[in-house]
Amino acid sequence: MGREESVMPDRDDLGSAWKVPPSTYLAGRPAEHSIGKPFSLYVAMADGCRIALDVHLPDGDASKGWPTVLILTPYVRRFELAEGANDVEASPNSYRYRDMFCARGYAVVVVDARGTGASFGTRDSFRSPREREDYRAIADWVVAQPWSDGGIGATGISYLGAACDFLASTGHKAVKAIAPLFAVWDTWADNYYPGGMLIKRLALVYDELMLALDHDRRDLRGQFSYFSNPALKGPQPVDADTDGSLARAAVKEHLGNFRMPDFMTEFKFRDDSRPYDPSFTPASFSPFNYLDQIPKDVAVYAISGWMDGAGYANGTLSRYLSLPNAERRVMLGPWDHGARVNVSPWRARVEPELPVLGEVLRFFDQHLAGRDSGLKDEAPIHYFTMHAEEWRAAAEWPPVQGAARLYTAPDGKLATAQPNAPSTVTYQADFGAGSGSQTRYERIAGIDATAYYADWSTRQDQLLNFTGPALERELEIAGHPVVSLWLGSSEPDAAVFVYLTEIEADGTARYVTEGVLRAIHRAEASAPRHYRTTWPWRSFSRAAARPMPIGEPQLLRFALLPTAWRFAKGSRVRLSIAGADADHFVQTPHGRPPLLSVLSGGEKATMIELPTA
């Protein structure tokens, strides 16, 4: 079997990216402590709101001082179980952290965020600034306990990951290390409005999930595999709430929680504010807004995947580039949101093999528990190159400084040299076309996906395609491909989707990555200090938005989502353009599919720059 047909894993011990691979380190750190039933209680916040939390101590031993890992979740810290369901996991959202860290000498404290689980109060926004203040009070409580050694770390996936940033930004002296996993830096652009385009179902599905959890709507939970077990009842009452009356009262308060579709659609532009609170913008619920409050001595390890939603990898990289903290690290793997799936078509199995939490354990051992884990001898950046199916190490981002330029040309060609003669090709946007149902967008909405872009060979045939010649040698890229698209539109607005595909020698089309930009947001700007990028940045502000002048082509220069990919010798690179993704994004403009014109050659040459050595 040749290399191109062979099945490959994402194992970390097959190359030289690490001096000590995460799997090897974890093998040397076996579980040494038992994990018993936690004790739980309410902690009162400054405004009197009672927050429910569970405390897991190694061996249940409260006589020792343990370093503490905080898990701050809106997805129910623990469920009450139906009678007799003793073999059912009561903490589907947090048990992995409990089992990894508590068994290896860490106290693990799992917290129901305000307005969720058994906690009282209401949620007044996504990642409310009030939650941020709660985290400060919870940290105060932790370090006052006799079982605390005075040090706190935090980790978690997605919402839980951004909560780590919020915790660190309280400036609490006990917070030594955070590991935001698969977490945004900018909630607006990394999650809900990539390229200024609203992901239409995400807010709706998130709302359904939170109704199911916050309102204890067990009839709605079945659609979410993580919470679908019928043995899961309502939120577990704290120990003192013996009849569950307090938990029921807390759930009743949750009926006043914000509703995501109403909330997120108030922010059409990134600088929009609440009508009743001009100071509250999407920055208010985004980690980047609090960069200056994160102490520089906090260690930060951010982890994401190449198929991590609509921009979580962007958030991971911008966090790394923006923070001045001396100790900060990044890992980017062949994973979807939360590393539920190895997304590589050449994977050995669906489940990832690299132990992500094992690497987080090593990080906490180094910066929270005072162990010499050898992490300081490792490169600060590790990333997985798809199709090569190998891990790489790097000292900086981007890891390569060169670029291979490919230009659109007549007859659907993608040329290595810029055509001298100008030409134009038109494409009618199809508002019924889409990228399918097994894509990077499902998992961020809590929807299962396993076979990513398996039907891409058929779907990409319907797009406006430009295809390069067969490669004479392998082409490996790492970073953000950047497209410079000279575009005309028959309408004053348009949604522009650009896809990068590898066409293998046998004709198989492999989705590589994509980018999206709403045409009214084409104006670029300089990235601010607290939001560094190495790719084109834009404000997405209301003032900077400009309708497309009909009949006058404009330059749209924007990045595709980052990736690391090796195009095989004999393969061809394909650049594809579409005017809609009906499966995931709203129509733009509504009911008026534009006729798009793509210019090639001459002074207005459309091209893509592929980051390569």
C-alpha cells in the first residue's frame, strides 16, 4: 500500500515534534488517587446570588493542600440520576477533567455558572461580565479552603475555555495557569459572524440546548447526544438541599435567562451596542477585550483544531499573538470542535489518538503543581500537517514566511504566473447551494458530525472553479491562505465564499479550508494591540461598511481559515468561489442572488497566496 493510500493516525510519537510526546508523558503519570463522590454546596456572590459547585478531592482528603483546577460551565456541573442508574455518568460535560486531574493530585472544582444548573440568578448575556465577577469570588472562596494550596488553574472546551480567559482577567493572584481549549478570542467574528456573515442555525440550536438545560426541559435534551441519556434528571441539588427545593427554585429563576437568537441578532456589526446600554458591545463578552487585565505571569496554553468551527483556530492564534505573557503555547491538531473527531480523510480511527488533556496535565504540572515536566524544553507551538499526517514543531507563528502565488486565468485555470491580459468570468449566485451537513459548522452547534466533507467531490463541482496544473513536487502549506479577489456584483452586497481544494491524481476532491466575507465589509484596517493577527484584519464596524458600487469591481482581500496541509505530487490545487452556503449562512442580499464577476490578469488580477516555506 502506497503512502497516499495508507491509513495514518494522529499519534504524537511517530516523529520528532516533541522531545517527550504528550502520550509518553501521560504514560509516566498514571492515576495515583481515588476519585470518590464530590461534596457540593452554594457559594454566595457579592449580590447574594448563590452559585452551586462540586468539589472533588484526591482520595477525598481535605487534610492536604492541593492545587486546584476550576471548571466553569453553563452546561450543568452534575445531573441527578434516576433511581438505579448507578452506571450512568452524571457529569457528561466535565467528567473528563475530573478523571484526568483529580486522580493525579489536583482538587477539581466544577461550577454551575450563574443562571445555569443548580445555581440561582439569570444570564443577561452570553459570557456575561457578571459571570466574570463571579469567577473572582469563586477564586477567593477556593483559596480560603483548608484543602487548597493557594494555586488555581482553569481549563475547558469552548464556553468553558473562554471562561478561563475571563477568570485570568480578574487579576486574581491565585490564578497561575489557564488552558483555553477550542475557545474564541472574539465571540462575534470567531463564532457567530465569521466574515461578517451570520451563521443562521447556530443561535437557534444553542438556544434549544440552553432551554433544555437551563429550564430542565428533558423533552428537548434528546437531540443533543451529550445529554440525551434518559437516566439524567434535573441538575443535582447541593448536599444541603436534601429535598431538591432549592435546585427547583433556581431552575425557575432561569426562565428569565436571555434568548440567544434575540440577543445575538442585536449585534449586526461588531461595534453595535445594546440599545439600552451603549457600553455593551460584542467586545463585552469576548476575551480579547480583557487582555490588559490578564497578568503577564499567567501561563497560557491554547489548543484548537483545523476544523474547529468558523474561527476558533483564529481565536487560538490571535490569543497567542496578542498576549504579552512570556509563557504561552499553542497546539493545533486534525480535530473538530472539542477534538471529538480526527477529521483527516486518512485517519486510522474516528477518535483522536493524541491525549489532549494529557498535554494539559503536563502544562499544569509545570505551572501549577511545581513539577518539572520538561515542558520548558519543548517548542511553544505544535501543529499537525494534514495529508502528510505528521506533527510539526515551531518557534513562532506563522511557522513559514514564504508564499506561493496562484492566479485565476481564463478557461477555469489557476496559473503560477500572472496573466498579462485582463479577463472576466461571471457566476450566478445560487441561494439553494450549500456545503452540506457534515462540515466544520455542525459540531459548534452541538450536532454530531463524523465524516467531514465526504461528499465534497460532488459539491465543489457546482462552484466557480479555477484549477492549477498537476504539481511537479509536494506543496506543503501552514498558516492562513489569503485571497485577493477582484469582484463585481450586480447587487450592492454579496456573500463571498472561497474554498481551497486538493484534486488528487485520481480525481478525488479533498476539502482543505475555506473563507467567507460579506462584501460590505471589504475595507481593511490595522489590527489593534489587543487583537493581533498575521492575516488581513477588519473592524466590521457600522461606519466602515460600504455597499458595492454596481458595475465597479472591488478588491476583497481576506484570509481563509488557517490550516497545515501537504498537497501531494501529481495533485492539483483548486480555488472555488460561491455566493451562498444555504446550509449554514443567511442569504445576502435577501432574495436577490447577485451575478458575480471575477476579474483575472492585468492590473486587477485575482490570486491566492499559499503560506509555504
